[in-house]
Amino acid sequence: MNVALLAHPAEEVAPRLLGSVLSCKTSEGTVSIAITETEAYSGTADPASHAYRGRTARNAVMFGPAGHLYVYRSHGLHWCANVVTGTDGAASAVLVRAGRVIEGEELARSRRGERVETSRLARGPGNFCRALGITAEHNGADLLACAPVVLSEGESVPAALIKVGPRVGVSRAHDWLHRFYLAGDPTVSAYRLSPRARPSAGA
């Protein structure tokens, strides 16, 4: 993966990441997942972004440079992984929502549960990180370096397979069409409107 491909606004990079592979190497082994669903968050211009109100210690990684991993905890329960995009100093990131395990399925299953269906091993942002073994220690990791977390190009995805829709579960700017996913792929998470969603104007 070339940093030049990531140095663009999140809404442009998000569909390009479909089919790319995120791999994480830990002491237990390596798991690799082909990305099938993403969401773009446009920084200070986006009411749903962690960076909407400016830079903080928590969201500093979002402000660049592109090609790094921004990890945060959702609702105090799940780790979520974001690929930082755009130009250095301007917050922009793509949330990885789901994917298909292509390496290390046995390890991913041990982390997710023996009874979990294969298509659901990395379905949803929290499950994606759990299957990979991503935690807070990976926040800020350079995805274009050698390890432990690496983003690489995968199989090319035909444009006809890429669908666009509103983001899942956010209360602000929920109707922005910044969610991108592979049509008909069983690993893609179901759409869910937040009960706190409010009307918004935007992209």
C-alpha cells in the first residue's frame, strides 16, 4: 500500500480500502482480514467524527500523517480500528467496519468463540478488532511499515460491487452517505439507525 493512496479525504479513500488487507501479528500468530465494509469520518467538518471539536490527546493520531492506525474504545467495551487518511494536520480517518478472514482463521475463532459463524468472525468494528487482536497498544501504529499491524493491497474490487449508504449507529450526521460496502457479502454488518439520530445537513 502506498501512502499516496491514503493522502486524500476519508470519503474518497473509504471505498478504495474495500478489498485491501489488514494484518496483525501478535505472540499468538498472525491474522489477516480482507476489508468488506468501511465508513468515512471527515474530521472537524463532520459532526460524527471524534475530531469535530478539535484536537485532543485521545484523537491526536487522526490529525496525521496518513497511513497510521487510530484505535479507540467504543462504549467502554470494544476496540475500533481506523485508517488515518488525508493531509498531515487535518483530521481524517476511515473506520474499518467488517471483513473476511483470509489468514489465521483458527486464531481469530479462538478470540471470537468456537460457535461463531465464519462470516461473522470480523463482522462489525468491535469484532474486526477482536479477531485481529488489535487493542490500545496498536494506536498510532504505522500501517505501511513492517509490523505489527500492516495494511496491504488485496484483490481489486469491481466498482459495480461497491454500495454506498448512511453510517451505522451514529446519532449525528447519520444520514451522510459515507458508508461503503461490498454488495451481497455475508461479512458486511447490518444497517442500524441510532435511536438518538437527529436530522442533519451535509454530504
